[in-house]
Amino acid sequence: MQGGPLHLNVRGCLGITSIVPRKKFFVVGVVVRTGGVKRSDLFNLDGRLAVITGSSQGIGFAIAEGLAEAGARVVLNGRDASRLSAAAHALGAQALPADNGLGAFDVTDPTAVEAGIARIEAEVGPIDILVNNAGIQRRQPLDEFSVETWREVMRTNLDSVFFVGQAVARRMIPRGQGKIINIASLQSEAARPTIAPYTASKGAVKMLTRGMCADWAQHGLQINAIGPGYFETELNSKLRDDPVFDAWLRKRTPSGRWGRVEELKGAAVFLASAASSFVNGQVIYVDGGVLAVL
């Protein structure tokens, strides 16, 4: 090249632009301007296939939307095929059509899980990202809980994470890569009256996440969890409508409010992307600061 050295405009994270000579250098996590803008690939999910369980509404749907916005193709999951189809249409072009029942399987049934995951891989392609989100809540004093209700909570909140996680991991391991995100909870760390089985199930999800990491990280998988605090969802509608609890929560939460489901997108995209390539066995709590203070 003739003439003086080529200069590049480099804009850093603080918005400061500097002029540097053209040399061999590495730029990590910034935008390099060379007459245009190059988007960082750290959070880019273009071409990735994600499966999100329990995703026809609420937190699952919001996470599916966030992954789709980052470029992933998404398969929604639920037991109600018509509800699932409506959610897929609402999500738009990045959602795989659910009209033919794709993704409609019961995550508490290991036989149905294996058939459902096998179908997705056969008809759509290899699963790159799994989000284990399916969950239920049952409120009752612990001494009044029936055995069947206890088992219902454990089947949905814990067994499903094992069933779907194992079915997907068995396919990810030979490929040497994959992302599994389990949805834990604020209750993975803290208990409240009338929800002991839910608390037990979510505490187990936290430890199962670590167990998955212990067994599968060596094969190139990253397995982490997100622990939501109190969010405005259908699951929490009764609490949200209770003025006493609402006032208590706003006072107890340093952020002073309920979470909005779209505020979980960032953590999900981070854990699903190359940005978290050395993050494994962790729980990221998105709770407005509840666990940070007494």
C-alpha cells in the first residue's frame, strides 16, 4: 500500500471515538467503523435453532421472542396445539409453524419428549439452544398438600427439565456444542409460606443445572439457569391483584416494582450466545435486587 498509514475509527463501550494506526490488533466487544458499522457477533443467534418449553405465554413466550429478535429460529412447546399455533403466529417469521403439531408434546412424559425432540431434529434440524421453562405453581399450606399435588409440581417443574434436557443433550454431545438454559427462580434460594413444593422443585433445578454442567461441559455444552424474581405473569396474577402483597413486594424489592417479562430477554440471549462461552453451571438472578438485601 502506498502513502501514509490507514486509520480506523474505533468506538469503545463508553462512546469515545479514537484514531489508531492500522496495525495487528484485536477488538473484542466493540464496534469497528471502517466506513460502515459491523455488528458484534457475540450476541448474534443467526442460524441457530432454539426450543423453548412452556412457551405459549408468559416468560417462555418472552424468552422465545428475545431469541428470535437476536436471529434464532424458534420452536415453541406446549400441550395445547391450538394455543401453541396462535403463539407461533404472534411471534412471526422466526417461529417455526406449529399448525402441524410441531412442538406440541407433554414435557412430563419421557416417551412423548423423546418423540417430540426426535421429530424437531428430523424435520427442522439440530437443536442449538434449549430453554427448559415449563412450570406450575400450587399454593397451599404444606401440611395440607396432597401427595398427588406434590408429584404434579415435581413432574412439571423438575422431571421435565431432566427429561427434555437429557433428550436434547444426547444429541448435542456428539456435535460437541450446545446451550441449555433452565428456568430456576428466586425461590431457588428463598422460601415463602404456602409454596414449599415449588421452592423445593426450583432449588432442585438449580442443583440439576450444576449437575448437568458437571457431566456435559466436557463435551462442549454450556448449561446455565435464569432465576426470575416476581414478574407480571399469569402465574402471579393473584399476587399481583392482592394490594397487600403488591405493597409488600414493592417495598421489599430494591427496584421498587414488579419485573416485566421482556426484561428476561437480555439474560436469555447472553446465555444462548457466544458471549457466555465460558459461563457454565451458573444461575443469573433477574429479581430487581431482592436477593441482594435483607
